Amino acid sequence: MPHALLSLITYVPLAGALVVWLFCRGGEVQDLLARRIGLGTSLAVLALSVALWCGFNPATPGLQFETRLGWVADAGISYHTGVDGISLVFILLTAFLTPLAMAAGARSIRTQAREFVAAMLLLETALFGLFSAQDLLLFYVFYEATLIPASLMIGIWGGPKRAWASLQFFLFTFGGSLFMLIALIVMWQQAGTTDIPALMQAGFSHSLQGWLLLAFLLAFGVKLPLFPLHAWLPDAYSEAPAPASAMLSGVLSKTGAYGLLRFGVLMFPDAAHLFAPYVLALGVVAILYAAFVAFAQTDMKRVIAYSSFSHMGMIAVGLFTLTAEGIDGAIFQMLSHGVVIAALFFCVSAVALRSDTPADFRSGRCGSANAGAGVADHAVHHGQYWPARHRLLCGGSAGADGSNSCLVLGGAAGWRHHDHGGGVYALPVSSGAVWRLAGHGASAA
């Protein structure tokens, strides 16, 4: 059973999607049944994920709950899955947010509920497969599989500009993944395998590492997104329905950060040192640029979209400090950002549903959303009454000074022993105040 647990987590949502698609056809009663099956399936997967977490031994190095099956054995390709401490974090995040998104869809998704539930469950399976894949080709398959349900959720249930937003998202993501496919083929030709643990020990030349890391930066930089590959983000986040926005910002963007960590910092450490100054600079630009652009927005979902982009810049900075503190801070930031940014999208959706109009940042209809963010901020600023891990979770709220940001800045201070590194990369931390001031001003008005 322990060895089958990870496979159950990955494929139970797929089974639920098939049941919904085949047996919940037509009528409001069938739509209600589809919603209940979807919510029940996602809750069951959450329970399985908690069991996975309880059975995980952090003192044991290497992969746990490992499964390896022959796929194309002669070519060094296998179905290889497993979890370590990094992937476990993202599996738990996905399992936690999916039932919340399902529940939020009960109000915001009023048509084609069967198709929506099936798409959400397919996305969950693809995300679990991506985070547990230990074969690069398998990772690529699941990475591409996330694109289909995400694009459909934007294009079918989105706002007035949903077709353009969905097309942008699809083209940017698919175009970026072509660079990963090229890198995959080159690595397979050089190493004779696509097994990720084997590729970690392949010893690629310094020059080849540089080209491979560049390919992965382009692929994952779109999903993160990394400046200037973010053009798809504002429309996708603002046009998508609230459940899809929560999954896009809360989990799907983390696939880019996860990929940069796995296939950038850890697999190509020499090339990562070469690229670090440039990625750090792009991360700082993203933090500052997104914060000031958010200040000019009037639609609350676009404000949250740009604030999310700003925080992803902070994550990129943490990863490419190449220090233990910076990477730990980036991982904590990913977890806390995923939870709180999803909650903000749910708050805005609740405001919009009650007013039957979009939540306008300048109008006062976003007061509830600001209040929701304020709860998280209060928990952070008065964190002496909270356990440390609770403060870390709340630290992802936009503009909050959580402990994760302190870890990122600590990593920046130690980056390549540069005496002024911490000061330079501390400048963007105050950028979150820009849009927060706008929000408090709007609610006060």
C-alpha cells in the first residue's frame, strides 16, 4: 500500500474525471451530481495526501514512495515517480487548493458544470504527476498536460476577453515548453537516459550546461512568469473564473519555480552561478515593475494578478541567490503565496457575485477583499501569538513582511559574498506597500 499511495493520489482524480464525464450527462440534477463527485474526489485525494505526508520520513535522504516501471527500456526511458521534501510541499499545496476551488465553483460556474469538474480533476492529476515525476520525459508529458484543462477553463468559463486570454496563455506556455523539449532531446542523446537522478550525475560540460539552463529558463520563465515573459498573465488571471484563477496563481505558476529549482539550481549548479546575476536582476525588475503597474489598475483581479507577478519575482530572487537561506525562503514563499493568493481571488469572486459586477479597486466594492487580506496581514504583524509555521503560511499575503522574505533577503545578503547584496535586493520588499496603499485608500473612500 505505501508504494501505491502516490499512484492513488495521482490517478484518483483522473478516475473521478472519467466518472463525471461518462455518467453525469444533462440537466441540473446531473450537474449537481458532478459537483458532488468532484468535491468528494478532491477531498479523498486530500486525505490520501495527508497520509503521504504522515508516512514521509524527513530523516531519510533520497526519494520515498518510489515507483519504477519499464516504459521504453532500450532508450533509457521509464515510468519513474517518487517524492522528496521539495515535491511533497507542492503535492500538499495542490491537494489543499483543489477542493477549495471545487467549492468556489459551485457559485461562480453556472453552466457546463460537468465539463468544469472534469477539467479541474484532469488538472489535478497532471499537477500531481508533474511534481512526482522522476523521469524527464514523464515530467514533460505531465507539464504539457496541465496546459489543456487550464486553457479550457479560461476559454470556456472566463470573462468577456476569455478567448484572447486563453490563446495567449496557450501560445506562451506551449512555445516555452518547446525549449524544454529541445533540452530533453539533447540530454537524452548525451546521457542515454531521461531518468532525472541519473541526469543529475551525468556530468554535462560547462558550455552544454549553459545552453541547457538557458532552454529551461525560457520554458519555466513563461510559467513562473519571469520578466519579460509575463504578457499572458494579467489577462489570464483576470479573465479566468475564480476557481481557475486560484489554481493558476496558487499552483500552476509554482510549476515554473519548481522546474527552475529542479532543472536549474540543482541539476546545473555551474551554469546557475553564471546566470544568477541576470536572473536576480530580472527578479528585482519584476518585483518593482509589477508593484507600480498594480497601482494603476482599477480591476481588483488585475491588481492581484500583478501583485502575484511581483511575488514570483521574489521567488526567482530567492532561488538564484544559490544559498540555503534564499532557496528555503523561496520554497516557503511559494507555499504561503499559493494559499493566500488563492484566498484573495476567492474573496474578490465573492464580492463580484454579491454585487453582480466586477470588484473595482477604486469603487469600494473591493472592501471585503481588502479585509480578507488584512486578516492575513494582522496575523503576520502580530505573529508573536502564532506558531512559526503559521506565520510562514500567512507571510505570502501581498505586501506582508513574512519570515520567508527575510530568508530570501538573508540569502541575497550572502550571495557570492557580496557585501551589499542584501541592501540591493531589500529595496523591492517595500514595493508591496504601493498597491496596499491604493487598496486602503480605496476602502477608506
